[in-house]
Amino acid sequence: MGVRHGVAERLRLAQADSGEQPWRSWGPYLSERAWGTVREDYSEHGTAWDYFPHDHARSRAYRWNDDGMGGICDDRQTFCFALALWNGQDPILKERMFGLGGDGGNHGEDAKDYWWYQDSTPTHSWMRWRYHYPQAEFPYDQLVRVNGARSREETEYELVDTGVFDEDRFWAVTVDYAKAGPKDMCIAITVSNRGPDPATLDVLPTLWFRNTWSWGQPNRPKPTLAGYPGRLAGWHQVLGHLVLEGEGDVPTLLCDNETNSQRLWGQPGSSMFPKDGINDHVITGAPTVNPAHVGTKGALHYRVTLGAGETRTIRLRLTQGEAFEEPADLDLGGGWEAAMRDRAGEADEFFAEVIPPEASPEETAVARQGIAGLMWGKQFYHFDVKQWLTGDPGSAPPPPGRRYGRNNAWWHMNSFDVISMPDAWEYPWYAAWDLAFHCVSIARVDPSFAKSQLLLLLREWYMHPNGQIPAYEWAFGDVNPPVHAWAALRVFEIDGGRDHDFLARVMHKLLLNFTWWVNRKDVGGNNVFEGGFLGLDNVGPFDRSAALPVAGVLEQSDGTGWMAMYALNLLDMAIQLALHDRTYEDMATKFFEHFAYIAEAAYRQGLWDEEDCFFYDQLRLPDGHKLPLKVRSVVGLLPLAATTRLTKGTLNRLPELSARLRWLRHSQGEMADVISARRLSAEGRQHRLLSMVGQDQLLRILARMLDPEEFLSAYGIRTLSRSHLEKPFTVSLGGSDFTVGYEPAESTSGLFGGNSNWRGPVWMPVNYLLIEALREYASFFGDDLMAEYPTGSQRKLPLAEIADDLSRRLISLFLPDAEGRRPIYGASEVLQSHPDWKDLIVFPEYFHGDNGAGLGAWHQTGWSALVVDLILTLRR
């Protein structure tokens, strides 16, 4: 019998944290896509999608990390296990998800398959993955052709639009994982024929070793895998023995995880039975699997024929044995059943503790699937940039231009870690500011992992020696918003506010990063910041990461707001540490003053427009003239997030900080405006507010932010005012016109590949920050400060109630409405109403600014999983 009250999973987490048991060693760390990535791109001009396309993936060994469907691997990706399928019609095995590259979709890269992450505990002791596979031939060519012919003004052509799911002619495939031990995984593959006629499906659970031996590196011996009826047995010098056993004496098919050079380039290869050998054998009967049943990639071959509506479950077990002892026959009977039953029950008990009982059943389902997406988004990421730039000993040298091209300044970076990814298909690489948001919701279930992730990107083999945090693999030197300190504070609080060692480690590294910002992104030394595109892609009239259309400097309201927020985050961090170690009080004073300088400069340098009651970017020209770019966008709302409170008790315990605050209030004129007068909190304690906006500016900005004709939609805050629908902003620079208009859906601009849009849709991360800011203001002002909500309604509400309602709007994106339709699924009838589809939830990258339909990356559970934290906060 399992341990009750969620104790079992928490015990596993404690054992993993202490090093007693490696419960996190195996997990869903196998990416859904490794082809088309920067890591695998050895082209002269950085054309990653062309250099390693989907058509190569089945035949070409990956250099850095592997991919597969619904798969798992160890945390060094020594072995990989995943699912392969064949419906008897396709020209290739279904071994990986299909989609269009950045140059193939009419809105950038776009996955063209349907899969869902339904469940996972943080130790991956229990997981569930779901896939819908057409019984007709998968329309690869049709998807490429039709999407390629569509313009940016047209919608994307999806798999469901092709008709292959008509009459329910598809296989519903579910994979359940349950750990009987840290390295003992029970697996259930359940296939259901949803169609009206009998059908046959080839199911090929596949085990292989990642290719580490073909690149000329020393001490990389080749492992072995041998096949017996119903059993694959492997040996690796690091892992020892590895066994995959399935029910029944089914045949095994083996080949080598090596490139088919003959197929790709007409050159002899290193193996007679290369990586695509199993594919060719199953599809055409070719003699491309090793008759000796040995290799480095193998599959158990099940052929399942089911009548209409019938279901079959295939039992498997994957176990790592001792170094010199191959595991005996594995228990696929009572022991397997007990592991499946107990882990599923323990997962229910664990999540019953995490998700408040006040949450509705639908909210509970959203929260649990959101957490599942975060857990499945943990991927093994391997990238030695120096090796990538210079080439491997056993391979041809890369083109000379690589040394001057992408990421050439990041020689120091060497990644070999499990990292939380934004999306396992469209963004199968970490992104610095995405990861910060991921960690907030991850901390709700696994604070240790969240803390380790935040620390990881600050380590010396990630952070640049100059103090910059790497952005993402397409351009490590791009500038992401500085939200690391904010995330560290939120994780610290969620974890109970006790781990001061974590906070100190983070702060020491962030001091380097803050200095990098001040030295590199404040060209004029005037405390107004540039930053570049800052993750908001096409939010401005021109590309903010490229050279300006005219000579000058772009001074950014969001860059300045981010830095004011960063200074306050470091102030809060220093205060937390100073209450335990007074040596940090000097740091608190430093960041208090730095915040004051930044906040004052935003007004003195003209970012605030008094007439429009809004913050704008501005161009500072060489002659000193300043040109405001009057685009009402989230750029002008972000300064609201720069706020915190100081209690009298804190100031009494930190007299130097208190004295500096008094000095600033009495002797520094306009800088004193950033400090509000004392107020009594709801608990009767005196406190002060530090903020970029005073009470008057706050209410005036909120009047725009909460106006349905501007930023407020039924599903949250838009990133661009809807007023720009009728009145687009246009500026003439260098003989060209640059325009920004309201676009609630996909981008019609090619900036940043056109696969994301900040000109109108609702984005979860900035909404979350604005809601957090409202709660901070509400904690200071209480019910004494009320705002009209919505603007024009003649109804005033306290800021806390407005924050709650904005939370509900964002949560409602994922919930069935009164007619049972989830806004995220838009007009798709299959996704909205079909019983096999409608309760399977995805977490899209962003959302239509008017109707809430999900857009962009379909599985970006990373920051869209902030909805989990919103639910838990609202329902506690």
C-alpha cells in the first residue's frame, strides 16, 4: 500500500535533494526535436533549418543531443527510450514530431502534430503522455505545400484541416511511466482504434545509445545492444547493464545509431545497418537490420490489429542493473501492476496537497496539466560552444566563417545539463528570461530544482566573463529582460523564505550582471537604458536589436523600467540578507539609491509624457533632439512593475538604510518623489512604498491599461493598445516610414522570423508581472485607493480585486465557458467539442488579443504555466 497524504512523492524529493536516492536521474529529458537546431548546424551561413532538416533526422546521427516521441533518458542522455509507430500507410516511421521550419511556415516554425503532456510528478515517478496518430497517410507534403503558399495575413494550415482525422480514423496513443525504483521504469503503451473499421498499427518501443563515439573524442568506446525475443539488453561503460523487456516473445530489430551517409550524400558509411535501418526494414522489408541482432539502436516490434473502438495495452519495463550483472527476467506481472497503481495514486495525493480544494475541477485539471508540461519541458541540453566553433577531431573542420559568426564570443560556454525549456519542439533550447518565469511555477512542486535552474545560468560556464547572462542558442549575446533577481525572490518566498544561502549565491552573481547592464546598456550614463529588443520582438516600429534607421540612441521605457525593477529586486534581496548579516546593508543602500536615480531619470529625460499619461521610448539624436515614439504598448506599462514596500520594522533594524532614505527625502528634490509617505498596513504596521510612479501617475496609467478600447481584453492585458487599430503609429526615419498597428493574432511582419507577435496579443509573463505589481500597490494603499474598472464603467474597485479579476481572465483562457468551449482552441470544432480532444489542454505561447485563441508555439507550457501560480494564488 502506498504512503498516504502525498508523503511518498515528498519523500522521494527529499531523498533526491540529499543525494540519498537519484530519483531525478531518469526523466522526460529527451527532446521532441533536435533537428533544425543551432547545435546541429555546421553550415557556413547559419542556416540551421536547411542544414539539418526533418528529412535527415531519421538517417543522421545527432552530435549534441537526441530526440524522440514521448521519450525518456538519463540525465546525461547516455541512453534514450522513445516510441515509434507505423500506420501501414506512411512513407516513414513516426519516430519524431513533424513541423515546419522557420522558412516553411507562414508564421515561422510550427509543429504539425498533436500531442499532450497530461501528467508528471516532479521526480517523474509517474508520467503520462498522449498522441493522436492518423490512420491515413500522414500528409507531410500537403502541409509543406499549403503552408508555403499562404501569406502572413492568412491562418496556418494545421493537420486537423487536412481531413485525416475525419470519421475519427486515428489512433489514440497513451504512454504511462511509473518508477519502481530510481532506475527501474514500468511502462504502459495503450493504443486505441478510434476509427469505424478494424486497423493495424506497428508499435515499436525503441531503445538506443546517444552517439558519443563517432566524433573522434578520446575515451568514448562504443556501447552495445543485443536483441532477444521480447528483450533488448545493453552494455555501456558508464551505465553498466540496461535492459528493456516487453510482454510476449516479439521480434527485436537492431541497427546502429550512425549516419546513413549513402542515402544523404552518396558516400560509404561506417555501418551496414545505419540509424534508419529499422525504418527501412519495417516500411519496405529491406535487409537493413542486423541479422546478428546487435547494434546501438533497437526496437521491440509489436503489430497490433484492433477492431473499431478496441484498446490494447503493451507492458514494458526498463531497468539499469549493476555494472557486472545483467538483470534477470523483469516482473511484468504483479510487481509491474503494483508500481503503476501506487505511483498513480501517490501522484493524486501529491497534487491534492499542491492544488487547493477551493479550485474547481476544471481549474485543478488546468493546474495539473500545466505542471505536467513544465516537468516534460525539462530537457537534456548539451552544447560545448568552443568544440562547435572549432570542430571535432573526427570530422571535417567547420567553414572558416564560423569563427566570426553566430556565438563566436561565447567560447567559454559548455552546457551539459537538464534545463527547463520553453517548448520541447519549437524552442528546444533554454531561454534566459523564459526560464526565470518557469521557475516560479516549478517552485510550487519542486523548489530545489527551481533554485538549481536559476543558479545554473549564473555559473561561470554559462554567464559571460563580462557579466552577461546568455539569452538563447540562436544568439547568446541577445539581451533578455533582467528578471532573474525577481524570479529568485519569488522562488525564495514560495520555498518558505529560509534558504538565505541560495539568495546569497544568486546575489553575488547578479552583482556582475547588474554591472554589465549599467556599463553596456546606459550609453549616456544618464540612468536611462537601451537594452535592444528585450524579448518583445516586434513591439516597436522597427527592429530594436538592429542598427537604428538614423544615427542616435534608442532610450527605452521598458529597458529603464526593467532596470528600476532589477534595482528594487536586489534591494529586497540585500534586505533579506542584511537581516541575517549586516554586511549586506551597504548593498541595500546602494540599490535603493540606484533605483532612485533610474526612476528620477525616466521623468527628467522625457520618457514620461504628461499629456498622454504614458511612458514612451524615445530616439535621442546626435544634435541632442529627442523624438518620442508614441506607441502605446506594454513598453509603457512595464514601469509599473518597479515597486516594493519597506516596513518600519525593517528600517529600524537597518539604520543606515533608514538614514539614507531620510536624507534622500529631505535633500534630493525630485528623487524624493519615488518614496511615498508612511501608511499603516492592514496589520497596523507602518510602511513606505518605493515606486517609479506616484499615486497620480498610477491611476492615470491604469485608466489606459484597464480600458477595453485600449489594453483590457476579456482574457487579460493586450501588449498593444487597441486604439492603434484605427490609428496606427507611423514615424519617418532615414527616408523610410515605420508603422505599428494593432494586430491581435499572428504577426504580419517578418521581424524576428514572424513567429511571435507583441503588437496586440495577450502574453502571460507580462500580465503576471502587472498583476504582481497591482498586488504590491494594493498591499500599500489597501482599500483607500480604488480605480475605475473597467475604464468607463463608472465602477471603482480596490486594486486587489482588480488583480483577482485579471487573474480570472487569464485563467479563463484554458477553462470551458458556458457553452463548453475553451478560448485557447478558437474555432477548431474537433478541439472544442470532440470527447477525445476537448479535455486535453495545451499551453500556447501567446493568445489572440480579442478572442483568446492560442497562438505561436503550441506547447510553451514554460511561461504560460504561470497560470498554475495564478490558480494557486487565487484559490488559497
